[in-house]
Amino acid sequence: MPLSTNRNIWQFLALTTILFILFFAILFYFEDIFIVLIAGAILILIAEKVIKVFNRCMDRFPNCNRKAVGLVLLTGAGLAVLFLVGSQLQGLGVLVGDFSNIQQDYASGASALFTEHESELSKLADSGVIKPQDLQKIGNTIFSGIADTVSKISYYFFTGVLIIPLMFGVYFKHHNKIGNYIQAYAPPEHADGIIRALKSIGHELEDFFSAKMIESAIVGLICCIGFYLAGLEGWLFLGILAGFLNIIPYIGPLLGAIPPVIVGYIDSPMTALFAVITVIIAQLIDNLYLIPFMISEKVNINPLLSVVLTLAASKLLGPLGMVLAIPIYIIYKIIIKESYRELVNICNKD
């Protein structure tokens, strides 16, 4: 469609852009609730795909009670996940507890570390390069960060317990009626355009998040296998965590590598080395195969534009902006495209 020279069209599009920016600025201002809503939307997407696969499988067995089979499978999957994750966390707890006991046997704090023997660290302390107070500050920063992380996770968990079930109920009860609502309340001449825009947004976002979930699942699976072969305690939990953090562009893989390397180093330096090798292999497969051939096919966006948007969003909005830069661009592109089409049609009629 050729570009219009109508001034009113471009004024309306500029106003739409400003409102779009304000809308997402408000969402990012309430970042904690926004994260819970995003998690709920992703869980709804996963649930919908699982339900579709389940229904296709059950179509082969028309005499079976779908609700009963679904309830048994859901209960079994939930118990299996709880058992596996619980055993993994218990193993990690034992490992960290043993390490803490060893540390207490050898030192009672940072000052003891510098006074025992003629270690390289004590020589550096005597020369003034490193001070015991610096280690104390580092320790305080680490424990403060851990406390903040635990607090945020607790907030997300309890907020999710309250909000996400409501999201599931509203979505599965009303998502098939959205078209009817638009037809009933929107101006008749614009209803088709609104429905077309919503379908395009839903389709492209579903493609994007489906590709990202598959990418993260593959990376997580590779990490789980590598951590298991390395003999890493909590290999399943750490592999899933690495796959989940891989969703965050650029810094996610680094964040996902830190816990397994620390846990591996507590066991032995060789275990930590194997953990590093596993993460490197997973990232090579991700960057050389998954992103170029799978993500690019799902999301029709120029690679250079994708990098620029992600870096700009990280500067303005932090890690959450990095994750949502492409989805926000997809929504904005479709809204502007459909708005322009409708405005041109209106002006042509006039």
C-alpha cells in the first residue's frame, strides 16, 4: 500500500504511538505485577498447546473418559516434578551444608583467612592491595542480593498464586467470545480491522514465544545432560534454571552458568570445568543453529533491527526490556499497520 500524504493520518498515527509508549511505560513502572502477568500468559500458552496435543491423542480413543485421563496425567506429572525438584534441592542443600561446615572448620571469617599461614592472600593484605574490610563488604553485598532475590521470588510466587488462576479462568471462559464482543461494541466499519489486528498479534506472539520456549527447552536439556554426566549435584534443577534464564538475551546465559559453576567448584574444580564446557556447548548450538534457523523462521524481523531493539530496550528498561523488546515491536508494528490501513480506507471514502 503506497504511503498517504494525508496530514490527519500521520497525526493520528503519532498520537497512537504516544499512547502505545505511555501504556507500556505504565506496565514497566509496575514491573513486578507485569512479570507475573507475563508468566501467566506464557503458562496459558503452554497449557493451550498441551490441551491441543492431548485432544489429538484422545481422538484416537473415543471411548476413554478425557477428564479422568487428563486428571490422572496431570496429577502424575505434578507429583513427578515435585519429587524430582525436591530431591535435587535436597542434594544441593546437603552439598552446600557440607561446604559450610568445612569452611567453619578452617576459618571463622575474613580476618581468619588473612591471619592463617603465609598465604598469597595474606601477603596481598599486608601490601594493602586487598583488605579484610573489602571481603566483608563483598560478603554483605552477596548476602543482601540473596535476601532481595528470595524476597522477590516469594512475592512473585504468592502474587502468581492469586492472579494466574484468575487469568486461566478468564481466558479459557471468554477467549472464544472476543470476536463477538468486538462485533457487538466496535464500530461496524472497523470491527473486521480490529479482529484482523488481534489475530495477527496473537499469531505472531504465539510463534515468537513458542520458538523461545522450544529454544530454552533444548538448551535446558543439553545442560541437564551435561551436568548429569559431570556428576553435578542438583543437575536437573540447575539445567532447568539455565534453560529458563536463556530467555534473557546476552546476559541470560551468563546468569544461568553461575550457579552450576559455583556448585561444581564446591565439589571439585574439575566438576566446575565440566559445567563450563556444558554451558559453552549449549550456547554454541543455540547461537549457531537454534537462533538462525528456528527463531528467524518464526519471527519475521531483520537481525540487525532485532539486535538494536534489544540493546536499546536493555538500556532503557533493563533485563525485562531485553526479553520483551521483540514482542513489543511486533505488537507496535501490527497496530500501526492496521491503523494506517483503516485510516486510508476512511479517507478514501471521504
